[in-house]
Amino acid sequence: MGRKKAVVFFRNDDVRDKLDDSLIRLTEVCMKYGVSISHAVEPANVTEEVVDWLISQKKQYPGLVEIIQHGYSHNLANPGQKMEFGGNRTFDDQFADLRKGKEIMDKLFGDLWSPVFTFPYGTYNQATLKAIEQLGYHTISSKMQYSSKVRLKNFVGKLLGKDILMGKKINYHPGIRKGYNLREISVSANLIKKYHGENLADHFTLEEIKAQVRLALKHTGVLGVLFHHRYHGDQIGLTEDLIIYLKKKGVRFSTISNIKR
Ligand SMILES: [Zn+2]
């Protein structure tokens, strides 16, 4: 009663070289239900075929399809190391990659993309955030959890205005990061339970995903669901069931940029 409707966004990472059926079908099921989706593109890896398709989708469904950026190259050349940004990388080093990425996005998508940045493997450091802010992105999207331990960490970290506290990243979702002109809108539900290599994964059941949704919505009015389309080729039914469940709950769907401040 009188409570504001929860807002849900779908973020799909690792949009890169292949125009997979799974990418098309995930987008189709979202469009069928009028659900927005934010496709996170790897600038160094995306191909003309995928770019053309994304542009056609964006033009056909301007309010529902959002094009955002996922890292620069996803460090694909070095598969042993699950990190692209963060670690010991310096500001200058990361700024150079981020700028290259942004220039590619501008060149490929013009004003059809939104300067929202998501981190491959979820890794970043303070220098990454500073570089992202200086390059004019308005929002970052990372991962957010709601266990009591993580909530305590975020509570203390935000109180102290920290980016990182005792080695743990502090989430400011859904708000402006302290000390930056940068909003954080992060994801807290995920379809994948366990990865098996580059293309196979065990998925959570619908009941398990509903539990993630319920937990997050106890603590936030903005819920993000993370997709990695290439793993979900045979999970379109699961995605559709999740959409139906969320619609029954009466949530509102939004792109990341359109989530109200
Ligand atoms: Zn990724």
C-alpha cells in the first residue's frame, strides 16, 4: 500500500563476436512481453554482424533495447586470468583501454548506446572507477548480494565513503557512489548456478531464482537480473517463466539508463 513499484532490469553480458540463436531468442522473448533488456557489448570483440543486428533491434524497440559496454576486450587473449580491470592495474593503463573501448562504441553505435559500464568478471579498483568517471560514463553495473554479512559490509563501507573496505568492494546500489559523479545500478539475481567451461552451465531452478528475487526485493526497489545469453540457449522456457513470475508480482521493467534517480 502506497509502496512504490519495484523496478526490474535485465542485463545480458558478453555480447561479442557471434550472432547466436541464444542472443536472438533471449531478445525475442523479452520483446514478446515488453520487457527491456540491456545488452552489454565487448567493444574489442564485437563483429559487424552483431553490431548491425543490435542497431536494428534498437531502432525497432528504442525504449526496450539498450546497448551498453562490457569491458574492453574481456581479457579473452589470456583465459587463465579471470580479470580485465582492477587488480594492480594503474589509472593510465586502464584509462587507455577504457578510452579505446568508448571510442569504438561511439564509432559503431553513435547515439544509440548508453554510457553504462559493466565489468568483466566483476573486477575493478579505485583507479578503474576514476577512469570511468573521467571518460563520462554515467553508471556502473556490478554485482550485489543481500546476505547479512554483505549488507553489514556495505553499510559500514558506505558510512565511511569507501570504494573498498578490507579487500571487499563496497556497493552503492542503487545510488550515486560517494566521491564520484557515477551511479551504481547492480545485479542481484542470476540464472547460472555453475559454469562448465566457455559454453555450458548448470542453471538455477525457477524456484531458486524466485528466492533470489524475493531476498533482493526485501532490501531494494531496484532488482537486476544477470544473463549470459550463450549459456541460456536451452533455457528460454526458464526465462519466460521468470518474466511471467515478475509480471505477476507487478514490477515495472526498465533499461538501466531509464531507472529514475
Ligand atoms: Zn563477461
